[in-house]
Amino acid sequence: MPRYLSMVRIDENNAPAEGPSPELMQRMGELIEEITKAGVMLETAGLTPTAQGVRVRYEGGKISVTDGPFTETKEAVGGYAIMQCKDLAEAVEWTKRFLKVHEEFWTVTCEVREIAEG
């Protein structure tokens, strides 16, 4: 069965400063448990803010390293999930369910892509 990466993108400037609410974390935990029991979820995690990261870029034969935050970026990857699904449609359905656990004031985008094997 193919594996899919769902990259969770958020706008760090519009996300709640205190982070996800306890209620959101509970709903997310329950959904992750359901996805895991269904044999779909292989791995998932949230990421620290871009202020705690760096960008390493290769261009013109040279390497550059830039400390975060990356203010020019509208959306940042805030987390990810690796799922094993029968097809893209199933991966999208699980991703929709993940998005629906968020409160209405969140703006979250998930990019779902199949992982190239071999």
C-alpha cells in the first residue's frame, strides 16, 4: 500500500500565541488514536516554531544558513503525518477529518502527497 505525507501548513502570525487549546489537543489525540488503530497512521508530530529553526540553502554552488523566524514566509510547516492508505482519496479523507478537529478561527492547509518508493 502506498504511503502519503500530509504536511500541515499554518500561518504562524495568525495562530494563537498560546498554541492549540486543550480541547483541540484532546480531539486531535482521539483522532490520531483512531487512525493508528485503523492501521493508517505510521508517524505524526508537530514542529517547533520557525523562530527555533534554520534554513540551509544551496544555490550557485554555495551553502547559506539563515536563522529563523522566516518572516517572508506566509505559511510554515507546523507538523506532518505519514499515513499508509489504499489510495490518495483515503489519505485526503483522513486529512479532512484532521482539519475538522480545529476550531473555526484556525487557518490550516494540508498538502497531501504520495511518497515516492524506490
